[in-house]
Amino acid sequence: MYALGYDTPLGASDRVELDLKYRSQSYTQRLITTVSGTSELRHDDRWFPAAALIHSVRPELSLRADYHFEGRRSNDVRKNFQAHRFIVGATWQW
């Protein structure tokens, strides 16, 4: 897996976090039939970009909103998909 991350402040109490992960997966024993009708080993390319906005309300309280995406491209057309997740949360540090 390859990963890249970036975190930067947007102001006195806001910051953004950006992440991108890529994973290539080759199966050693899973044969599939492709669209062209040939048999070959299955191979997937998976992408995981994400973004988060964090707002600090007080030194011990922060609010965050996250967006995560997962995409898979495969030579097995039944295994191609996309998934979206939205997350909202609060963090309190004691």
C-alpha cells in the first residue's frame, strides 16, 4: 500500500487533513473470466482518498467532519464498486 497525507492549518482554530491511499492486489489462485471471455488471475486496484475539516472550539473540545471514499477497479467486473462515508464527531480531551 502507498499512502500520502497532508495536514495544514486554515486559521487560528481550523485545520484540514487530506489523505490518499492506493493498494494494488493480485490474487495468486483466483481465476476469473474477463469481458473478452479469457481466463486470467484476478487483479484489483483500490483507492482511498479522504478529507477532514477540524474546528477547535476550546483547547479541550474539537469538532470534525470527515469524508472517506473507497473505489475498487478490478478485471472481475462484478467486483468494481464505490463507497462514500460521511462522519461527524466531537472530541473532548480530559
